[in-house]
Amino acid sequence: MALSFQYNKTSLQYLQKQMSTRLRALPVLKNKESALRMEVKNTRNNILAMENHIFGQKKIVEQLSGLWQDFDMSLITIENVTTETVMIAGVRIPKLGEIHYQIKKFSLFSKPHWFGDGFQILKKLSDLAIEKEFAIRKMLLLDKARKKTTQKVNLYEKNQIPEYDQAIKKIKRFMEDEENLAKSSQKILKNKLQKINDA
């Protein structure tokens, strides 16, 4: 959409103010975009590391697959997951707090002795999977904010600032031309009045 303006001082001051606002905001937006880009990259790397860790833990579980057939999965459930909200480069991100598990009572004599270790392995795998989901959510939110910031930077840098600059130049030229015409008219009128007075 083309920028609409009038050829007067009020319009000139308005455009200068708008341009000044965008010029001040542009470095801040660029810094935010850079910070978000780095945060997305770091989060993506963390997710890959978590996936590798989960894969390694699953391999350990698979090696003991014969034992896991005896394990009663209904004895352990996730009771509660606490979260909090943190700000990263001006974006609200959910952060994983604590994961609370409920382990049902069972007889230590009727179950194999390694059940205690089994609970720890399951907790670790579950913790990693939940942490990974939070990291994915974080990455998606940050990437969405980064895209919006990039769009705003491009809008300011490639569209609005040049448009305001052109409009300001046009108004200034118009006002200078008007001033020159007024001066020329005054000079001509003064010369005519001088000739009349001299005659």
C-alpha cells in the first residue's frame, strides 16, 4: 500500500517522527531476531542431544527386554508436571518444572529385586521424553517469534523506511520550490513596484 501524505509541514513532521521511530526500533529488532535465531539453533541442538540420549536409554532397555516382560507398568504413573513461564528475547516460553511420579505399593518379596532400578530407568526415560516435548514447544514458539521479527525487520528496512524517506524528500522539495517561487514572486513584485515608483 502506497504511503499517503500531504505537502505541508504537519505531514512532514509526522513522517519524520514515524521514520525516526522505525530507525530507532530497527537495531533493537535486529538484535532480537539474532537472539531468537541463536536460541532456536541451541534448542534444536539440545533436542538432537536429547533424542540421542533417549535412543541410548532405549537400547539399554531393549537389552534387558526379557526382564521387562515381568515388570508391571501399572505400578508407576505420572502424577503431576509443574511448569513456569520464562521470557526469552521478549517471548513467553513454558519451562518444565518438576515431574512427580506416583509409585503404587507392591510387595518387595513377590517382585524381582531389580524393580527399584526399573522405576528409575522409567523415570529417566519419561523425564527425557517430557523435557524433549517442552524443548520442541520452546523451539516452535521461538521460531514463530523469530519469523514475525524477521518480517518486521524486512518491512521496516525494505519498505517503510525507504517510503518515508522518499516522501520526506518530496515534501521538502515541494516546500523549497514553493519558497523559491514565493521569493521570486516577491522579487518580481518589488521590481515592478520600484519601476512604478521611479516613473
